[in-house]
Amino acid sequence: QPARAVDIVEEESGAPGEEQRRWEEGRLGAASLKFGARDAAAQEPKYQLVLEEDETIEFVRAAQLQGDEEPSGPPLSAQAQQKESIQAVRRSLPVFPFREELLTAIANHQVLIIEGETGSGKTTQIPQYLFEEGYTKKGMKIACTQPRRVAAMSVAARVAREMGVKLGNEVGYSIRFEDCTSERTVLRYMTDGMLLREFLSEPDLASYSVVMVDEAHERTLHTDILFGLIKDVARFRPELKVLVASATLDTARFSAFFDDAPVFRIPGRRFPVDIFYTKDPCDPAPWGYTGVPDGTGVYGGGKWLECFRGGWEEIEAACEMLQDRCRRLGSKIRELLVLPIYANLPSDMQARIFQPTPPGARKVVVATNIAETSLTIEGIIYVLDPGFCKQKSYNPRTGMESLTVTPCSKASANQRAGRAGRVAAGKCFRLYTAWAYQHELEETTVPEIQRTSLGNVVLLLKSLGIHDLMHFDFLDPPPYETLLLALEQLYALGALNHLGELTTSGRKMAELPVDPMLSKMILASEKYSCSEEILTVAAMLSVNNSIFYRPKDKVVHADNARVNFFLPWAESGYSSQWCYENFVQFRSMRRARDVREQLEGLLERVEVGLTSCQGDYVRVRKAITSGYFYHTARLTRSGYRTVKQQQTVFIHPNSSLFEQQPRWLLYHELVLTTKEFMRQVLEIESSWLLEVAPHYYKAKELEDPHAKKMPKKVGKTREELG
Ligand code: CDP
Ligand code: MG
């Protein structure tokens, strides 16, 4: 019998992207060790122990065992490695000295507001303390909500590691379309939206002993709704413990809302941060003020730097620009690693920001406000704050939702600055004047509930039997018109009757974890016998614009590939190579497949059978129209206008319909960037609108007075729209 114990030496095999199989063989007694088989898509080399008689044993990196979708999280800092113990790291966190005091406070009060700076250990430690204290005895569970999917996943992975358990066993996470929990999971990290949905199946949250609403200061829509529901449940479940954890913002308000619940403060460890403003107003976009490129200015001794940009497009653009400048400066500056971080970034890329910087090099992390509070990157010394964030806003008069770059709040700016003082004294450079800070920035960010559409939440509350929404216990009430419009839209979609009561169809719509229009579309696929195709559409919409990538040096190829996208991925056997060749993000596609599977599993519950349109795509388009008849635009002599509100809108130049300019269009969403762009458009016929929504459209408003005189092509070219 050959010896099976072998030392496996990790070795890089081949350059990334290299396709050939390369084996490195070494004989070990009777056994031989092979490693390094790779293909273009595999990121990990393969390690195999080949025994005689062709018996092989394969090795997988421990980090990979928990599924490669899981972010591997930051490695322990060097200091932590010296202590050689995860427990030592846990003991070093600011919350640790308060463990007993905190547990006593929780035992003595039903609701406790916990205030502590980012990184003090609220999210990772407090649920563990409760677990150790026995709050999960008798099969009870602890929920900890996070506003962001990435945070829920990475925090759960971190806690699982700290507890030495496999992710998905005692510790797990649950985010929309992805459930990494099991019967055994007692510590459940989940998005706030997922806990909201728990109310549908368990209105009193009876299986939970503790609910921790974390990152409460973010004031997301779902967190705000949770406040009202949990406050209510707490009244008739005196044994339920409610924790509201927040960065050092807003805690007095939370306390007042929960009948003057006590506030528990965890003192932070902070180093001073010097704040700098620009002398004169400036345009932060061109990066001329960063001082990074010449490497001689203020950043000379800098180790890490964090910059906050709007959305992922801006982040990628900023990274490219920085890299480009570094390349041009060559050896004139010290090595600079430029790394992006945003919610949709593939997890292996995310993990890179946590990796140690090579000696002598500096690292720049270009981040969205995800790094403001929900992710902690150790070692940031300098923060560069352009003073903007990407924010959703909603106009209840037109029903338009838009995502715009807006000035951030003072609270955000201070959170950002705080990131510079975690390991040593730091500096924060604000790309705006002190005057602008004083006079132009709002104190705090407007809570999401006041700047978003409410269709989804109203439908959910109605299904929970809460009818009088005007008197729901809101921390901050939404605008009256927004609530009204949500009710109107749900009525138009057939989810509510004229008394505002939930209909059978509305009940089914609430079962599906997607927006009302999307769920209406799925329900309508029954009528048009095309649920197979509609599921695919729904899944693709749910991962929307992260499907395609457009590397700067291959824009033309990528755009061609995008136009030819109809080439079925499925026919290629869902291949990653196909995705690569067609400039499609494999991970997004895989996620879309997962989403589709989940939705398919839910079809039965809403009594929709699995049917295919058999190539008759008009049926698919009609089903989509049944859900999205609200979002329609028609081509007029001056370009596209939305049918109901008469607002001027544009097809995005990246759209494959950009050249064709069809007369009638339906869109998935409107995004205001440089213009009001329709994202994900579909050509429709106006007569369908009367067919699917006769209660909403009159034949007269769909008449087309200019039909004959219409020029062949109006609107601007791609170049003009930039
Ligand atoms: O919630 P809070 O911001 O108070 O702190 P936390 O998220 O519990 O983080 C406590 C410590 O764990 C910090 O030093 C983080 O850097 C670390 N952490 C980590 O290494 N990996 C994560 N996914 C989350 C936190
Ligand atoms: Mg936290």
C-alpha cells in the first residue's frame, strides 16, 4: 500500500489564461503527485495524488470547500497571525471588554440600542456572545440583518471561521435567491429584506429568540419596515430580544422609537484624522486633485488609500484612469495597486482588497459607500472623498425612479473620514470646500423609504394583514403621494381590489420574491403559455446590467458580441468558455441560472404550469407587457416619450435596439445618468397595451397621429449620446 501522507507544495502552474494542461509530476515512493492541471476558466490549480493502479485522490483547497461564490474574507492581519489564535483576535476587539456588561443589559431589557464605531465587533461578535450565552437553546435562532448581500455573506463566512464550523451548518446566511442555511443553522445572517419575508411564513417570528437589526443607521427601506413590524411583535412576545445596532448616528431616534430603550455605547478606538478641504470648488471627476500620480506629494509615505466614488461604472473608470497614469509614470513612482470594491464585484476580486500589500508598494481602494460602514478594510491611512454618492430617488408624481449621483450627507462624509483613523493617525482630503460642507451638505442621508417606490413593501404589508398603511408605525413616514401611487399601481396590476384589499392574484404576487411588475409578468406567462421563457427573462432582469463586460481595449468586439447575444448560451452547455468569448460575465450568468431555478421552484405555489412558447415570442412579449404596461414609451418626432407622463427618455446606447428605434417600447427601469435612459427595452405593439391593461389605457391615447409622417430615424447617434 503506497503512503498517502505527502507534503503538498503549492506551486503556480502556467500563466493565467494559459489553456494547455501542464502537469508537474513528482514521484513519492510508490505514489506520484501531480499538480497543476488547469483550464482557462479554473482559477485554482488542481492537486491530485495519483496512486498506482490509476487510483487518484483529488485535493481541494479548504477555502474552496464552502463554494467559490463565498467571499473568502480578509486574511488575518499580521499581528493576528503572531498571536496565532482567532480567539486572540476576538479578544482584541473594542466590544470584548464589554461582553459581560452587554449580556447583562440584554438580559435586563427587551430592546437595546447598541452604538459602536465600525469595526468594533458588533456584527461578528454580539451574535456569538448570545450563542455562547445559550440564547439558541431549544432550537431557537438568532437573526442578524444586513442591508447588503455582500455583507451578509462575508460576515457569515467570517463568523463560521471564528466558530470553527462549516458555513451553512450552525452559522449561515440567507439572501434573496440564495439560501446558505440548514436545519442546524442557529446564527442566521440575512438581508433585511429576507427577514421581512420571514414574517410571511412566521408572523410572530416564533422560532427566533433574538433579532438584531444591524447597520440600522443605513435606514434602508426594509430596515425601516422591520422596525415597525418588530416593535409590534415585541409587544406580544416579551421573551423576544430586540437589538438595534448602529454606527454612531441616529441612536437617540432609535431609542425614542422603541419607547426610550436604553442605548449601550461601545467606545471606539480611534486615531485622529486630519481633515482637508479644497481651497476653491473643484470638479472631482478628473482626479487631478488626488496627488497620486506624481507620487511625491502628500501621499509619499502612504500605505493605503480609500476613495469613494458613485457607482460601479465610475469605480471601474477611475481605476482604469489611475492604472493608466501609473503605467505612464512607470518607475518614477512607487508601485501602486489599484483595486475596486463594489457590491456586484465578483467575490474573488473582492477578496483582493484584503490581501496584504507587497513591501514598498501602496494600495488604492476605490469604493462605493459599501466601504463606509459595512466593510472594514484594515490599514487605511488616507481617505479621498469627492463628496458624492449614488442615490436612488423617486418622483411620486411621475412614478419615475432614478439613480443619480448626489452630494453625500455630512454623516456620510464623517463616516468616510473615520476610515482613515483605524490603525494610525490619518488624513482625509475632501474634494470640496469647507463652505460647501457647512452649507451644501444635508446633516444625514434621507431615509430610503422617502425616496423609493413602495409597491413591493405595500404588497407585503397587505399580505401580512396590515391594511391601514397610513397609520403604520413608521420611524419616518413615506410621502403620502408615494404610498398612494403604490396602491394605485397595485390596483392596476390587479393585486388589490377597489377596496384596497388583496386579491387572489395579489396574494400570489406576494409569494414571489420579486417586484410586483415582475411577479405579474410571471403570473401572466400562464395565460400566454410561456413560463419557461418568462422565467429566463425574470432571472436575467434580476442580475441585469452585470451580465456584459466591456474591456476598454476590446470595446468593438464586446459590442458585437452583445448584439449577437441571442446565440443561446444553453446550446453551448452553459459553458464558461462561451461566456468568455462573448464578453459575458460567467458568474452573472450562473447566478441568473440559480435565480431561474429558484423561481421555477416557486411556480407551483402560484399555480403556474411550466410551458414553452415554442418559438412564438409574441406570447413572451405579451406576458412581459402584462407586467410592465406601466413602463412604456413611444417614439415621437422629438424622440421617445413615456406614454402616461410624457417624459422625454432615451434608449441607452449600449442597447441592441439603439439603432432600430422601434415605435413602441417597454422598459425595465429608467436610470438618470447623463440623460433619462431606459434600461432593458423591448419592442411592443400598442394594441397589446389594450389587450393586457384595458383598465389602464384608452384606445385614444394610443393613437399615433404622426405615424405616417414619422422620419425613418430620429434621435441621436451613439457618439452624440456618448
Ligand atoms: O460590526 P462592526 O463594524 O462593529 O464590526 P465587525 O464587522 O464585527 O468587525 C470586527 C472585526 O472583524 C474587524 O476588525 C473586521 O476587520 C473583522 N472582519 C473580518 O475580518 N471579516 C469580515 N468579513 C468582517 C469583519
Ligand atoms: Mg457591522
